[in-house]
Amino acid sequence: MLNSFQHLIIMSIKKLNIYQILDYLEKRKALYLGNHYSFNSLDAFINGYSCTADDSHWYSEEFNDFSFFNVWLLGHLPKHFGETGGWYWQIHNRNLNDDENAFKEFFFFLNLFKTSKKFTDEITDFFYSIENKTTATAHKIDTVEKVTFENSRSTWIFSYSNNELVDENWFVTEVNFLKWVQQVNNTVITKEDF
């Protein structure tokens, strides 16, 4: 059962985006994460927030979309702990048994990410098709958008067919992205589902 103060906090949080909440949380961790918080508590908090947040809660007009943060961090770090663990996995493994430093790193990287300049380019003369075996549908890709950010080597690709997003990929390095381009240009990619 929530007391009136907790209810007030929850109602306030619903109106804030992720960056506003994390700004408050950085200053008053125990209020948002509990008195015996750990770095794992932050991960749980953000995962819980993601269950109720809609798309507009992940960015603001002045900051980048938080959903890019995981991959941005992989491309930012000179050494990472695999490509599937996300921001929590990367920062936790860099700071084993040191939650205080893990929090410092998280907020340092987050502040660097949220103001990093975003670059978006349309790739021309690049065509491929995607076939879905499960639904027996095919999409001829007619627009490919490449997204990169300052302070990271990561690259995102958003592929559109008739202005509908039908595929997206990310790469930690430009080299991996260029290999992908060589493999798929003027080909058909078969996927179980997308």
C-alpha cells in the first residue's frame, strides 16, 4: 500500500521524461531507489520505468533518445564486455564491487551521450530486399537511413519500404557497418520474422 508521499512521487514521475527523472535520482538516490540501493537498483528502476513509459518519455527536445544509449556506450568505450549486455552490464563489469563509482560513470556517460551531436544521412544507391518466411511477405528497401553520434563509433541503420520502417540494425564500428553494406547491397535477406 502506497502512502500519500509515494503516490505523489509516482504521479509526478508519469509526467517526466527519463532525463528529468534521472536528474532527480542522481541527487536523491535513496528517495527513488530505497535506502539500501545499489547500482543494480538503478537498472531495476529504469527497467520498471520502461514498462509504463511511452515513446515520448525516452527523449526530450534538447537531448538524444535514451533508447540509443546502450549501443552508443558500446561504441564509446575503448573496451567492452560483449555486445549484448547493455549499459548496466558494461558499467557494472568496469566497477565490480564499487557501486559508488558505477553510479558516477553512469551519470558521466549519460551526460556525454545526451548532448552528443546526432548525424543522420540517407544512403543512396543502396537497395536490397527482405523476405519474411513466417508471414510470406517481402519488402524492397527503398530508403536507408544511417545514424551516428559524436563520441561513439557505433552506427545504426534504419531501412524503409514505402516510408514504413521494416528493418533496423546497429554496428559497433564503421568497419562492421561497411562489411554489412557489402554483403546486403543488391541482395535478398531472408528473416524468420521482423
